[in-house]
Amino acid sequence: MTTNWHETVVNLDDLWEGDMTAVKVDGEAVLLVNVDGDVHAYSNRCPHQASPLDEGDLDGQTLTCAKHLWEFNAVTGCGVNPDDARLKRFGCRVGDDGTISVDIGP
Amino acid sequence: MVVVGGGAAGAAAVAELRHHGFGGAITLVCGEDAVPYERPPLSKEFLLDAATTDGALHPPEWYEQHDIDLRLGTLATGLDPRAGSVALSDGTSVRYDRLLIAVGVRPRVIPGMDGDQILYLRTIGDAVRLRDRIRAAGHVAVLGGGFIGCEVAAAAIRLGKQATILEGLPSLLRRALPPVLGDVVAGIHAAEGVDVRTGQNVTGIRAGTGSVTVLTTAGEVECDLLVVGVGTVPNTGLAEQAGLAVGNGIEVDEYCATSIPGIYAAGDVAVQHLPGHPGPVRVEHHDSALRQGRAAARNMLGLGEPFADVHWFWSNQYEHSIQSAGICDLATGYVLRGSLTELSFSAFWLDGNQVRSVISLNRPRDVIDARRLIGAGHPVTAAHLSDDTIPLKRLARPQRAAADT
């Protein structure tokens, strides 16, 4: 499996629990969410109509897209409403110094 | 289970039935010859050829995978509640234990307003025709300053056409927005070059070859294409014939149940009596249709849940997003957050210290936050709502015993 890891400009110090932020990673629109201290990375494009998810709402574990209110579980990436959608996940890791890196794939 | 109507409510209902583990036979009767699809894009990105998906509510193979007997291009021609059966236009009939009628609405047609240059928009077939005709036109006029009219005018402008909006009332989107906010939308259209003609009543049309002249109380408008969006009529024929209670739609209670046990209705066609609302409510919005369809399905399964979802709709015009949550009497005053002139605001309607509804321009996050406040009992003050430095989210936090700083 080919990986394509990039360090982002986002540090864990800047991404508090319950927060999300959008960041460009090698041209890819990435959404970083911090749920209970764990950071997850997804494509910042809603699977419905590619709207930027960071313009929506993160409440606890629920990520809501502002465009048409599609809801996702921010931990699993699975659709809550509708339940047959899912977010596109990227590999994500946090370095010892808090630097967040994302694997945007091939 | 039989569902008549292949729109958002019907498609959502059959999915919800399977989601709750119903393993029995489900028949979905669709009048249109297309797999159930979303309507909202038809007056927006579809016209601009900018749709990123095919708009299907479920992929075509989903129905077979979930054992749904999907009958496309089929209408329900008769309903016999005592026999528990529905007669279909293909000559067959289906028996049901529970029936959901989600047959939606049809565009209100103005007598005499037909002809080659006059189009209505409801189905995907209409939208395909409209998309082609707008491209070929130089000047597109829309009759009706509602959502269809405004969205089509915006699409025409983005396609480089001349556009005119003809609205008899003094402001646009009058059924959804109070005049002050409707005027903000009119300003947006005017700034984009649309000739916004409010307060002008159309008295007739004169069809030419390749053009049509619209006669109004304030003069004539000549255009190449006239799109009519003057409201809808609920398709209550089937229900009425069968003896169901029908008013401005098929009458249902908060469980989506009609006047005949075992028969439910949802979506654009249903007019619902909800506790806490002074009058019956018939909503023609996509999100409400999905939610009501699901609620009807749960009630068909005996799960007995009243429909209590907060109504929500959106309209995209140019790069602007108009969204609204909740329902209330817009004639009362509102609290404003943000700025009308900067085209970024939320208007809240309160009942005492309770938020009842919100209308936002370009503030979708406000709407997401406000939805949590509506009907949830969180007390708010006008000062909080109008203060942009106080996050709305904070108003939905549980109350603390000690004072919060």
C-alpha cells in the first residue's frame, strides 16, 4: 500500500478537543478533527455534494455538514443521517512535538 | 407495506422500514420513470451543469439489494381502504397491511399560460428541458418570486443570460421571508443584473414566434423563455377518492396517520396537525420530506413516535445560502444577529424566551446551532442572540447552578 505522509502546519496545541480545522495538504483539502483528544483526518469534502465540511458543525462526536445537514460520526467517519454515506478517511498521526501529519495516499 | 410516491418521503420511508428490520414485502410505486431522485438540485446546480452527483436518493441497485419491489412509471389509480388494496396503472393491484401515500404536489398551472416558450419546473424531465432552453435563450423571465423563480433567475444570470423576476407581491419570497429580508434578496438579484419587478401583476401573455411578451400592470416584458413558478397543488385525488380527510393536502396527525387507520401520508402532500402549532402545517422542503417519510415508516411499524423534527430548508442563489429552521408566524418582530448590509445575518423569532425559528443568509452554522435551541426549552434573551461575540452554541449548554462568567 503506497503511503504519502505530509506534515501539516497544524499542531495539536492549536487543535483543541471538540475543534476542527481545514488544512491544505499537498493540494488536498483535509479536515482535522479532535474528538476527546484523538485526531482524525478526512477529506474536507462532504460525500454528498463536496461542500467544505469545516464550514459545518462539530458537536461532541457528530459532524454536521452546513450545506444539507448530513451528519457523520467524527470518530468512525460513518454517516449518521443518512446512514449509508461515509467520510473519506486519511491516515493521521501526531508527533511527539504535537505536529499533525496526514497520509493523503497515492 | 406499500408506499405510493417515489419522491424524497417515499424513498426515505422504504429505507427506514428496512433499517428497522422489517423483513416483509415492500412495494414502492413511482409515477415517474426515473429511480427516486432529489429535486432541490433541479433549480440550482443541475441547470448550470454543475451537479457533482446523479442525484439519486438510492443507487438503482439498492432497491433489489433490499428486496424493494420498485414499480417505475406506475401510478396508483385507486385505493380501497376496506380491501386494503391499491390499484395500479399497469393493471395490477397490490394488497397492503400499511400504506404510505407520499405522492407530493404538482405545479400550479395558470390557465392560458402554456405554449412553447413557457415552462414549469418539477420533474427531472422538466429540468432537462429547462436547462437546454435557458442555454438557447437570451432573456429569461420568471413568473413568481418564490424559490423556484429566484433560483432559476440566478442560474440564468450565471449562464450569462438576461433575467427578469415578475412578482405580484411587494417583496420576494414572501411566503418564507418577511418583507425586509425579502428585499435583501431582491437587492442581491438586482446587483447581479436581474430586473426585479415586484408589485407588478401579470395580466396576460402574447406568444410570438420564439418569444413571449408578458403583459403586466406596469408594462410589457418581452423574453425568449418564461418559467412559471407560482406555487403547487397537493396531489390529493387518490386520498379524496378513497374517503380520507383532505384539506390543503392529506390530513395527518403527529404520527403521520391519516383519518383511516393503517394509512399514512408524508412529504409535500401531507398537511400535519402538530401539538404546539396553532394551525396545520404543510411543508414543501426536501429535508422535511426525508424526516417525515422516516417518521411515517417508524409509525407504520408501530414504533409510535410523534414527528417532532425541526423543519429546515435551504435555498442557494448565486453563491449565497439562505437557510431557515423552525416554523412560526413571521408577522411578529425578530431579533437580528449579524448585518443585513453585509449579507451575513440570522433573524430569530422568539416566543417569550424560546427560539421558534431562524432565517439566515450566509450563516449556516447559526442555523445548525439554532436548531438545537428550537423546541428544546433553552431560555434565551434577545441580547444573547443579537450579540455576535456570544456563540449560539453556548445557549444550548445545560444551565449551571452557579453563575457562569
